[in-house]
Amino acid sequence: MEHPFDTACTLARQSDGRFSGHTSDAYWNMAGPFGGTTAAVLLRAALLDQAQGVEPVALTVNYCAALAKGPFAIEVRPARSGKSVRHVSIEMQQGSGIVATASVVLAVRRDTWAHQEARMPEVPPPDAVASMPTDGRLPWLQRYDFRFVRGAWRPLAQPFAAPQPAHSTLWMADVPPRPLDHLSLAALCDVFIVRVFLARGTMVPAGTVTMTVHFHAAADEIAAQGSAPVLGVADAQIFTRNFGDQVAQVWSSRGRLLATTTQMTWFKE
Amino acid sequence: MEHPFDTACTLARQSDGRFSGHTSDAYWNMAGPFGGTTAAVLLRAALLDQAQGVEPVALTVNYCAALAKGPFAIEVRPARSGKSVRHVSIEMQQGSGIVATASVVLAVRRDTWAHQEARMPEVPPPDAVASMPTDGRLPWLQRYDFRFVRGAWRPLAQPFAAPQPAHSTLWMADVPPRPLDHLSLAALCDVFIVRVFLARGTMVPAGTVTMTVHFHAAADEIAAQGSAPVLGVADAQIFTRNFGDQVAQVWSSRGRLLATTTQMTWFKE
């Protein structure tokens, strides 16, 4: 049986050159699909017409409007195809409106001098950390195994008297297990709960308006992770005048930095 | 006399709806204009048709090809204009090619609950730090006052035996002085020297392929900074297979986080 993530990323070529897809109930969030699957399906569209060996380096997704349940179309426009680097611009449409835009940087990545300056935090292995129960919760939450080392969150009735740290560290994996690839890595960059909830304590109206993912591993390196949990480390720097940020890292089990990501989230309170 | 930065950001409306501009010799880099001015002029194009009070929240610029000296055209396409958030897609063209693409998130930012979790590092004031001499160096370097607290860089003949920290902390300001605004703040996000140079010691072929800027201050808060130097803090997390990242913060003199930025830089060695 096909993994629900692959179903969510399925695209068909239309006669007008666009790709068509369908929102996934399995990854439904409160008022639209989980933004991670939107990021993944946009990235998939960017990769469909690329030659073998061309891999994603960076992805920016702008969430313009909530998607309604149903079909969507994706238009991919190559912006520039250089010798070593390619740029692609993407629009996701529903009806006559644009619901998301994205830009993707692609490249054939060759061996060079390499150095990882960042280090994975020391944490207990996934087996030593309890999974967060997701039964009966939103569908997309049930599609992930969350094992919080620090910074789990449950909504409070009243906000904290003083702002609390917005930091989370957690092991995370697809449910059911699925071998990691660039698509699921992009989606994992959006699984961190909105940081303003952690800082404030309560649930406030909020939504990601833009997310950027930088990929630091090639397909062979990502495949080496298999379906084992990856470590996510997420934090925020500032919340002010309707917007807060998020900065996060995704680490392999062996301490390799696979991706880094930032986003800006709208909130109201 | 007009400030050279404002000259670099000057746009005229063409009859076909696009904007036309011209590269600036005053901000010339090695093989094209300084990427910060490209970011600024793209942001300016996004702001030109917006109502009073609509301000930038996020900007992603994809550097597709080196610009040649001369004119360029900018095409702005509104992607979505919601009640509180607007999305704009932008292309910069030279001849028949796309040289840069950008996406901008805009909003009217209202007062909300606010909290700055990040703290400015303790550093000596700008007056206590020597300016880096820029006489005779690249034009764009002469357009900034760089006062390095840590992490200044001069190319070595041979690479370091072991990778060195890619961290820099510096006071920075426009030359001649110019009151800070969103445009110059966007440009300042690109003044940090390519991180791979610091880690490796030598100059290697390198260029930014994508930069994202998150704005954490509204126009009134940015205006309060005047033309005093802002503090830049830049670092990298990983260099591998032709690409390295950069993460940076820009702080006001009073310790307010004005903007955060990330980029991916191509390098070869």
C-alpha cells in the first residue's frame, strides 16, 4: 500500500503543462492541509522535469491562503538553468487564486572541501524517549511520531505570567515509517508547533506565512538515514507586531546536519 | 546630493507595467553589483504600489545570474492580497534572461503581545572599534563602514590546516551615513563576507545563490536607529558538496533585533 505521504505528493501532468494534485485528508490540519505536505508537493513539482542527479539546495514556500479540500494545480517555471545551479519558480493554484508560491534552488552537488561547524545537542536516543500520544488529535499529528526531549506543548487556559522559552528538541519520524528523502525532510521542517504557543502558553490565532529550507545533504546521504527518527531542534528569536520567527535544525541519528529552516509566523493577540 | 544607495534603488515605471533600473558602479562587486543592492531594489519594487503602512515582513531573493553593467527591468506580480498579509512575486530581467527572482511578504503590522527572546551580544560601542580600511578596495566595500569586533578576514595564500570558526561580529553603517530603512536593512543582510572564506582562510570561487531576510521591526522602529551603526552577527553551520550556509542577525544600537537572515552560498574547491 502506498504511504500516505506519497499519496499527498502525487502529481499528474495536465495537458496545459501544469501538474494537478489533491489535498490529503490524512495530513489535514485545522483549516487546511499540513504546510509540510504543501512544501513537499511543491518541491516534488520542481524536481519532476529535472535530469537525474539534480538535487534541491534551497526551498522557500510562501503560504498565501488556506487550501480548501480538493484538487489543486501547480505551475513550474524555470527561471534560470546555469551550468551548476538551477532556479525554479512555482505557483500553486486553486480555482482562480494563488494559494502558495515557492522558489527552489537546484544543483548537481559534487564533492568539495567540507566542514560541519554546528554540533548536534547531546540527547537520549529515540528509544529512551516516550512518544507523544496523538490518538484522536488532528490527522497530520497522527502522521508523525514525536518524541520530545524538551519543549513539548499543551495549551493552557491562561497565558504564562512571563514569556517562557520557545525551544523544543525532539526525535521525529513518519508514521508509518518511511525512508527519508528530500520531500519528507522538507515536510519535517514544518512539524514544529508554532513557537508563539510555547512562549505564550495559550493557543492564539496563528499561521506560517513563509518557510525557507536549506538542504545540507545529498540524496545518498539522506537515504543512509532510512526510516529512523531524525532530531529536530527549534527555537524563536522574537515575536512582535503580528509576526514571530522560527529557526530550526534537522539532524540525522549520527549527528549529521541534514537541513536547516526558518519561518515567519503570523499571530494575533 | 542623492545618496548612492538611493541612486542604486531608483526605479522608473515603464509603459508595459514593469519597472526599469540601472546597476550602480558605486556598489560594484567583482563580477556584478553587490547582492545587497539587488535585494534592496527588488524590495523597493514590491513596495512601490502598496498602500501607506504596508511593510515588509519577509524577503527571499534568488540570485540566478550575474548582472551585467547597465539597465534591468523588474516585473512585480501580486500573488495574493489578504486582509492582513500580502504576497508578491518578483522577477528581475536583463535582456531576455531572468537574473534574479524574489518573493516578498508584506503586512500592516499592528501592536500585539511582544517578546524578544534573543539577546544582543555584549560588545564595545562602535566608537571603541577601529574601522576596516577600504581605500582602493572593491567599490561596494567603500560604501560601508565595517568595525569588526571579531571575525575580520584577509585572504591567506594557503588554507588553514584545520577549519576555523566562521563567526563575525561587527558594527556596520552606510558610507556616507544614511538613515536606516527597510531597504538599507535588507542590503546590510548581505554585507557579511562569504563564510567559507573565514572557515577555509583562502578565497575560493563562491557566490550567494539565495538569501532570506526576516524583518522584525516596523518603519517607525527602524527610523529610530537613524544613521548610527547597527551590529551584525554572522555565522555558518555547515559547508558541504558545493554549498555552505550563513545565518545572521542585525541589531539596533539599543539591542533590538531588527532583522535576521540566512543564505546559501555556492563554492568550489
